[in-house]
Amino acid sequence: MTITITAFERSPDGGKGLARDSRVRWALEEVGQPYEVRLVSFRAMKEKAHLALHPFGQIPTYEEGDFALFETGAIVLHIAERYSGLLPDDANARARAISWMFAALNTVEPPILELVTARIFEADRPWSKDRLPLVMDRVRERLNQLSARLGDAEWLDGAFDAGDLMMASVLLRLRASGLLDEYPNLAAYVARGEARPAYQRAFAAQLAVNAR
């Protein structure tokens, strides 16, 4: 059965790999599964047909026959469990990889998204100048912890897995802020993720949509 995912008809980031469909594209490329993309406009995302797939009117969604999923983490986990290449065979190692997926989404990404909001959507507020350093320090706290854990290792827990895919995708959001440059081992970690052929294919596919 054909796998179909949804993506922005026109991504807010201009196809720089920050839209969440890039994580699903990357996962599918890593496991070697072909897929189709149905592009949706912001208006279509709020219409009944799309809301039947994603009750919060967002992207991406995943469809395979009569089976449908929403939420990026759930989709990537499903892909990783169904196809080989993103989760270790050892049960304990698989559990650790899944833990890192949850850590990326639930522990590391929230303060990063708060920083994005502060820098872009709240920059003109009178209190923004005072608040921004506090938000940046919250991000640094997480990066300090992650950097210490990664050390000089290539990946988070041995070989590249779904935890690394999710973590690298989350950290990419920091590039514009310059914070990632304060942690050379994390910057190098993200660069290794971007250098993977599967990531390159996913990035090129998303960029092509926005370059039309």
C-alpha cells in the first residue's frame, strides 16, 4: 500500500527543513520506503477532510490504506517499529532509543519553541528585551545537559537511530539563534545528521516544493 503524508503547500520556513514533515520524510528515507506527499494549504488544514486526519488541523499526517496517524513523534515511531533501520534489535537499546525520541520532543524542544516565539512573534513587545535572556538561559540549561551526555560520542546511544533523528531535527531550530554554536559537540552532531544521505534526500524534496 502506498504511504501518503501531508505537508505545507507553502512552508513558513521556505523549505529549510524545519517544518515537521521533514522529520517524517527523513524517517521514510532512512528505512527506504517510497511515499507520496499531499500538499495542503493553511485553509485546507482547517477543513473537515483534513481535520478527520488531524483533529488539531496541523501537518504532517500519515496514511497507508485505511490506516491514518497524526503527530510527528507517533508517525516516526510507527515507521521505526514497522521497518528496519531506525531502531536497534536489542530490546533494551530499542527502549533507550524511544526514550531519546520522547526527550527530544518533551524535554528539549519546548524551550526551543519558546525561544522561537520570543525572537520572532514577540520581538516587538515592550517586555521582550527583558524576557529574551531568560528564555535563552532555559535553552542553555537543556543544551548543557545534552552536551554533557553526548560528550565526544558520534550518536546518543551507539549507532544512529530514531532518537538521533528526532533530536537532530529539534536542534536544527536553534541554528538561526546562534546558540548551537556555543556547543561544538552538538553543532557537529547536527551536522552529522544533515550529512546522512537520507536527510539530504528528505531536505531536497521539501525544498523543491517551496522552490516552485
